[in-house]
Amino acid sequence: MHLRRRSLLLAAAATPAVATVPAHAASAEGRPVVIGHRGAAGWRPEHTAASYTYAVQAGADWIEPDLVPTKDHVLVVRHENEISQTTDVARHPGFADRRTTKTVDGRAVTGWFTEDFTLAELKTLRAVERLPQVRNRNTVFDGREEVMTFQEVVELARRLSRTHGRTIAVFPETKHPTYFRSIGLPLEPKLAATIRRNRLGRRECVVQSFEPTSLKRMTGLGVPLWQALGTTGGPYDLPGRTYEEMMTPAGLARIAEYAEWIGPDKSSVAAGSLVADAHAAGLRIGPYTFRAENQFLPAEFRRGSGANDFGDAFAEYALYYRMGVDAVVTDFPDLAVIARRS
């Protein structure tokens, strides 16, 4: 790591938590919210019932489903609408002719897409580990879990809430909403209908998106909105606007007009005043994505020589907790909870 970045990280670690954090920003224990990224993706294939259940058992406060539609317009949970990396679709000869190339958000993508399958057809597939070279241990679970609908995730969250005696929130993300609107499968009406049908309130649901116009279509539902922020470029629905501009004090003030949270990449938080600036704008902040493998950690927290060896993830969580973040989005919610207890 460059000396300048290292010094900025160390300086941030010495900075006390910002005093202006709203009291309702944290978990029930008054500490940062731990969000299970696609469940507990570090330990189970993502977006499966096993992954979500393990996340809650490990102490996660929220679980995150990414939403994409089926051909018959049912919201299912997958990392992307292209499913060759997260399901066994390539092993189904009957679906071979559905492999195609599409342009999604200006990028050519080849594979199999949820919008070309009915829900019944998707239910014949089984989930697999998306990063087998990184998390080979998770491949033992390949083929054991089916593709879930968002409704099934809501029902699972409520069962887990009863089992564990605490409210587990769902944290859905609208994936590629402009693209899906363009092909006649808009995400927002179906998501809004699910929220209303299940009477999800503020403690049970937070809606996120990288696209501001998608979030603005979700106002009036009585649930918090979360503006996700990338590291390069800008939101696909607003050509000319950059994430860098959105993270300035003026940009944060505009976000605060419709959202309660921002979710930047953790690298955007490490070397600047974003936490303080977000709080000054009345926003809560939850950086993503925390992982335990060396390749995803700052150099000073790496241990051993392998890219996929576990490093000192606890030190990284401690660093961001001291910065005053209101949540962490993590593949390893158990580690985040242990660090939070410290």
C-alpha cells in the first residue's frame, strides 16, 4: 500500500465516531447494523435459503437480496440476471438454446438470463458458488438450493425473526432497473406490491439501488431508501452525473432529499471525510463489501502469502467502526458481529 494511503487509514482509525449520528441509525443494541451481503456469501452460495439463514444465525441484522425478474414477471433473487455463474443452467441441455448475448447497461453480456425463463423453469435449476476459485469450500453446497423469489425471502426473514426473537430486515436491491423497464419488466411496481402486501415497515425493509430514479419511484412506501454509490463512472439512469460528484457535500444534500442512507464502496470511506459529510447532510452511511480474504483487505491487514488466505478482518471492521459508520455490508456477518462486540 502506498505510504499516503496507509497514513490516511491510520489517521482515520484515530478519529472518534462522529457525534451527529442519528440515534436510530444503529441496530437494536445501539451499534452499527450488520448486513449479510446476499446472506452469508463467504460461507454459503449466495442468495440461497442456507446463506440467509446462516447470516441470521451468525447475528446479521439485515439480509440482502438482489432483485431481477423472470419472464412471467416474478421477482427472484440473483446477483445478476445472467445466471451461468450462480446456477447449474449450463448443465441443462433443454435450455442450451437460450444462451444468448444481450446489452445490459451498455455492456455486452453472454449467457442465460432470468428474463428468458419462467419461474417454474428457474425452479428446476440449482444454485452454485459464484466464486469457486476464491471460496472452494462453498462448492460442497453446489446443487442443493433452488432459486428463491423475493416473497420467499420475506417469508424466511419473518420465520427467522420469530425463531431468534429479533426483527430481521430485508434489504432488496433493484438490479439494472432502467434495462428491465426498457424490456417491459419494471422492478419497482412488483417490489412496491410485495412491500404493501406483506405490510413491511421501516424496521423490516430498506430499499437500495445504484439508480436514483429507481429509488424515487419507491417513495411513499414508508420504508427507508438507500442510495448505493460506485467507485467509477456514475448511475446508468443519469448520464453525465458521477458518483464522485454525488459524494460531495452538495451531492449528498441532493441525495438526502429522497434517501436516508448512502452505501459507498469501503475504499471511498477510508481516505476522506465522507462519513462526517454524510452525517452533516442527515444521511446514514453503510460501506460495502467487507470480506475476509487477503485480496479484499488493505495490505496492512493481510496475513500469509495466499490471495485467498484469511487476513485480519477484525482489524478492518474495527477501523471502520471507529470511523463512525452506521452499517457494514459483509460476506462474513459472523466476523462483523464479533468485531462489533469489541
